[in-house]
Amino acid sequence: MEHDEMDISRMGRYAIDGETGKLIESKVIWDFRCTWGVDLYSYLDRLPTSLPPGQMENIYWSSFGLWPQLMTKFIFDLHKDYKYQLIPKSTVLSLAKNGIPPCLFRLHTKSMVIADRYEFPCGYMMLSPQFVPRGNGDSSTNGYIVCAVCFEDKNEIWIFDANDLAKGPLCRLHHPDLKFGFTLHTTWLRQIGSRQARYNVPVRQDYQDLIEQFPYPPEIKKEIQELFDNQVYPHFEKELKSI
């Protein structure tokens, strides 16, 4: 499902005149240890008043790292003529042999400096970082970073102090029955309640035209149609009746 990136990631901030569209200022940075495959992020997205903050002062990012098992010739060949290459491909291949671990880091947006970081041990994969504010705090570092971590045959939930990533996780939660797949985006809610909205788009209405129009070979199209008819549609139609 995943493969190595073919160059180091960059973090950028651009100031643009909203009326003219003119670029006023730009700053781009990268870090040899923690910006390989930068992917998911989180930040303080609401104040105790439930309003969004005026600006994003700190953004917490996760990076994928470099994995010797996931450096494929197919992806390498696709990027042979990549004109924005920063790190030579020969160096990328060399680094991938030993691997570079994933990283959780905090980007201070005003200075464009990586102000804090935690490098995971090799072989660990960190996913789905989520900022959780502490109490009624309105500081962009006053909280926790909760993330999913996979390694060997274990799945865990790690909790970091958002103001001190470098000291490592405050807590690692594990249970023999905690088993999850590849996770991506997350959200944090101050309260959990039952769903109130009754808006619902029927799954059959939403997908059937796509299945019929997509140019699959006939034998594959037949298998996909049977999958939706026997497994997908009945499941969601049963759920809809219970609402």
C-alpha cells in the first residue's frame, strides 16, 4: 500500500497579496532527519469558545521515514526525470538501505523552524497524529498529541506532551485485542453524542452509476457488481432501515 518517497519533503510558507495574487514572501525548509515523507498533520483548530484561532502558530507533522523494504524499482523509475530533485537519487538509495525512522515534529510557522521533534525507533510506523487541547487552554502547544503506532505485531496508542515531544511518549496504550489497519485522518471532539442529523444519501444511488460507467473489462465488472449487490448494498440498506 505504501512505498518510499524518492526525495526529501520540504515545508513552505508563502505570503500572498489577496487582492493582486502577488507573492510577497516565501520560505522553504527541509530537515535531513525528520522531513522524509511528510504526510499528516494536526494543530489547535478551535478555541474554548469553539471558534477557530486567528492563526496557526504551531503545526504538528508526522513523517513516513525511509524503509529498506519499500524502496521499489517501479517508483524509482517513475521519478527518473523529476526536475525538482533536492537529494541525489544515489544518496536516497543509500539512505534507504539502512532506513530512516518516522518522526513527529512541531513546525513553528512564524520562524519556519522545526522547534521540537521525536524520532521513532526504526521499524515503527506512526500514523494519525491528533492535537487534543488540555482543559480550556487556548495555546497552540498546551495539549497532547495522540497517535496510532504500529510495530512488529503490535498496535498501540501513544500520547505525547505537545509542548515537549523530545522527551518521548507520556503514555503507551496497548491491549491484546487492539488491532487496527492502516489509519489516516482523525478528529477530536470535546463531547461524544449520538448522531442527530437524518440526512442520508443511499449507497446504491451514490455508487451504481459509477460502477456501470467505469470502463472495467466485462469479467471484472461482473465481479464488482456482484460484490456490491451481495455485500455492500444489503449492509447499508439494512442500516438505513434501522435509523
